[in-house]
Amino acid sequence: MTSLITGGVGLMGAEVVRLLLKKGEKPIVFSSIPNTSRSADLGDSVEGIAGDLGNFSNVLDVVGTTWPDVIYHMGGMLTAPSEADPAAPI
């Protein structure tokens, strides 16, 4: 099963990704910072796609390209300081 996880490198999103990997599923992370290697235990086993949840075109593109069976919405809007440096809060 293919799962799309928005915010998949955040605290809760990364945990969802870990659980899906344990179940043998193929998670795809959609995030402003899709570098899954930031979570050492995720490594290269997860596909990361850069995008902005605030940009509806980005959301449509990722759904249309990946055709996920399920979407886990774990992403959120960044605060102003986080917008300037998105990797800072991770």
C-alpha cells in the first residue's frame, strides 16, 4: 500500500512513517523539508517530495503523481521564524 504523509519529518509524522514501515508499507513524505535522513532510523527507505501545503497546486501535483491509497495529514503551518529557516524547529 502506498501512503502519503504530509509533515512526515515532524515529530508525529515521522512516527506515522515508522509505523507504516514496520507494517511493510511504502510511505511517501510530502514536506517543506522532505529530507528523511534527518530521522536516522528512516534513512533512504522513504521517498521524500518537497512541497508546500499552503500551495494547493503543490498538493494536487503530489497526489496526482503518487496516487496514494491513503493520505495521513500530519503537516501544519510554519510560524514566521520557521518560515525563514524551516529546518530550525526540527
